[in-house]
Amino acid sequence: MKLLPTSFRLSRKLLIIVAGVVVLTGASGAAAIFVGRDALLGPPAEQVSGVACTTITTVRLDRNGQHWLRKYVRSDAKDGAVRIKTALRVAGAVSNHEEADLYQVILLDAAGPVNRADMRGRAIGAEVLFARDPSSIPGMTAPFVARYTDGTPAGNGEFYGERKELSLDEIKTIVTAMDERADCVDPNAVAEEGGGHGEAKAEGGHEAPAEGHAAEGEGGGEHAAAEEGSHEVAASEH
């Protein structure tokens, strides 16, 4: 009897191995060997919608008849792209259940500062601003502003990498691809329901709405962080 070609015997052996994988892990596991996990199941959730986060505090401001909402959150995301996706997700979640003229999400590292006065500058790993009517917000010319610091945070939670800002097309691509729209976990929620004070409200208009956003007549829309002396931060025009 004529022997089968060696190459054929090898192919048959490979098929037997794959059949075993199918039995043990299911067809998707076997397919993943050939086409890769991302091609078969899609990228990991954190690469699409960011990671879990915790709400630190929410500040509500009344400015010239407008309502501005600033939310400070914390996550352990070490990758800058994941941080900005997390902040964009949270901004969308907040805007779905809160009414405001301007929404701002400031994302800090898990090891970042505890005092709100220190939650600025290098402590900010990602920041998102959203306004349904940007023409009504001083310094804003587009519905979204999204920026982050690239690189991993230092041990004290500060960021020293390159500052990057997303284009509107990049923001649209990220938001459209999101499957998850969850807000951050809020440890103050129970306290609020029980009459506690989980949210902070600025008094007397001493705090402007956006880190890096120029208030009208201050800075003319240039990128600049204001001195903390009056707790007012300048806004940036994009």
C-alpha cells in the first residue's frame, strides 16, 4: 500500500489537535488560535469604554444663569488612551441623567491627591468638557474637548508625560464604538440618600467651571491654568 505523504500526515495531526481544542474550549477558542481574540471577540472592554472608576465629588456651579457641573473621579488606569475613554464614558453617562449647560469630568489616578484644591495641574490624568450648546460657553467652540496626559502616573499620582488633545473625529469614533455607558461608582450615594452631603457646591461663584477653560474676559481662550489663589481656573479655547 502506498504511504501517504508526510505533509498530509502532519496536517491530519494538526486537525486532531484542533479537534481536541474545540472539545475543551469550544469553537471560539479554536478559531481564536488562527484569527486572534480581537478579530473574533473584539478588543477588551477597557480598550473600548475605559475602566471602572470611583466618584470623588461633584461640584455644581451657577454662572450667569447657567448650570455648570464638574465631576472629579479616580481610576487606576495606567494607559493614557484608556483614561480618556473612561472620562468620555463618564461624561456621557452624567449628561444622560443630569441637566447642565456645561459638563466637566476630571480623572485622577488612584494615588492622586485627596484635597480638592490639589486636584489640578499634574494631578489630572484626563479631562473632558461637554456642552450641548458650546456657543453659550465662554472659550468653547465645539461640543467636546478631550485631553489627557500620556504615560503612566508617578508614585504620587502625578502625570509628567506628553499632553494630548483629541480631535472631534477621534472623539466621535471613540464614543460611537462604546458598548458600555456606565458612570463611576459613587461611595457617597448612600450618604446622599440618607441626607448626607456627597456633593459640593461652589459658593459665590468663586470657582470657574473648567480646568484649563478661559472664563469670559480672562485669557481670551488661551491654554493656561490659573493661579489657585482665588480657586478660579482659566478656560481654554479650542
